Amino acid sequence: MESQQNISRLWNNVCMESFGQQLRELRKEKHLGQVQLAKEIDVGKSIVSLWETDTCEPTLSNLVSLAEYFGVTIDYLAGLED
């Protein structure tokens, strides 16, 4: 079981960007700091950092807010599409 999880983690790293990586790239493209983005989507100032380091995942409502703010799909944020 653990080896399957390791393989899955490795595959995800090779094949697609993580949510945190996608979010960081989008934020930087808009020249926003983490605190600025947090204010824009009405979340705590440290939560964006936790998302970008893949320490925790956003709720569905926060994913929707992020997708609307950046003009992308939730699938794009999740790294499922280019």
C-alpha cells in the first residue's frame, strides 16, 4: 500500500503540477502577494501559503472562488488540464 502511494505521488509529480504549484504560478502572473490574494478571496492570510505548499487543500467553495478570480477551471487548478 505504501509503495502504491509513493508511486502515485511520483507519477503526479512527473505528469502534472500540484494544486499548490498551479496556484503559485497564477498568483505570480498577477503580481499578487499571498496576503493580497487571501484578501481578494476572503480567506485567512496564512491559508494561501498552506495551499501553495500543498500542506492543506481548499474547500470546494474556495476552489470556486479561486477559479473565478483567476478565470480558470477547477480542473486547471487541480492540474488535470493545461
